[in-house]
Amino acid sequence: MGKKSLVLIFTMLITLVCCAGCGGDLQTNNTSQDKKSESGSGKAHAAVKKIIEPGQLISKTEAESFTGEKLHDGLYDEKPTVGMKKCFYGATNPDSANFFQISIQQTLFMPQNALESGQTPKTIFDNTKKILSDGRIDLNGLGDEAFIGTIALHILKGDFYITIRLGNPNGKENKKELEAAGRKALENLDSLLI
């Protein structure tokens, strides 16, 4: 197989991992993600020197404001091969299927061999956007680019690819809440970057 074929296959695998629900070994991380570590106005394309955790982008309290109900502490998972960290907040009500999930892919968390092969959060975002062209809703005013596809909000900002899912399995019905959550995640990202 040629290099382009391998890159395409790798990108499709990454997309499947990114769009997957809450698979993998999730662990509760009680590191008080409701507190923001630093404040200030930074840019996503500034020199990033620390790995951003998804719970720093949307805290449990913030996630509850978007779902309208109480949520458990976040369950954390990561896929270093694609530079992804994920946080899942499930409903405390056992009769509710509501949830809030946020993931972030970032260059700083990606392995060197992936970067050397041309994979970056931007290339993954671009390929995901291309693959999800059917039924995709493109959005303006969120990050560098944003769209809703496969029941999730996808945002590219600088070296960060953020994905947000809400409990309702129809992302189009959640458009308003997804956009509000995206704005909050970007606001929190900016405050973390110095």
C-alpha cells in the first residue's frame, strides 16, 4: 500500500475512535476539575506547554447546566495514539439516559510517529469533516471551524480538536445546547492558555 492509502486508513480509524461513544476503560478522576487552573486571555495557536484535560474545558457543574440534571463525576479515558483525552459525565438518575461527553485532541499529547506521518488535530478534523459530509451542519463563529455531525459538535481551534456530545442521540435537536457548550469550552480553553 502507498503512503496515502495508509494515511487514509489511519485517518478513518481515528475518526471511528473519535466518534465512538464512551468505549474503553473509563476511570473516575477526582482531581477537582470544577476549578480552572489559570486565567487569562490566550490563543489556541499560542505556544502550548501543557496538556489540556477535557474536564478543564467543561466542568461537571457546567455540564449539568447543559443537560438540565445532576451528573456523576467525570469518567476519564484517553487514546494517546490520536492525542485524545475524553471525559464522560453520566446522569445520577438511574432512569435517565442523559449524559455529557467532551473530548479534546491536541498535538502535545500525540506520539511523535503520528506527527511525523502528518497526523495533527487539524488533519483529523478535516478528514472527519469530509467523511461526515452527509447531513453535516456547518457552524460559524465557533473556533476556526465547527460543525455538527454524528450527534456531536466538532470544533477546531488552533492545535485543538474538541468534540462534544449531549444525552439526546439526535445532535441536530441539541444544536442550541451544543453551540452553548462549545462556546463555554472555547472560553475555558482560552483562559487556560497563556
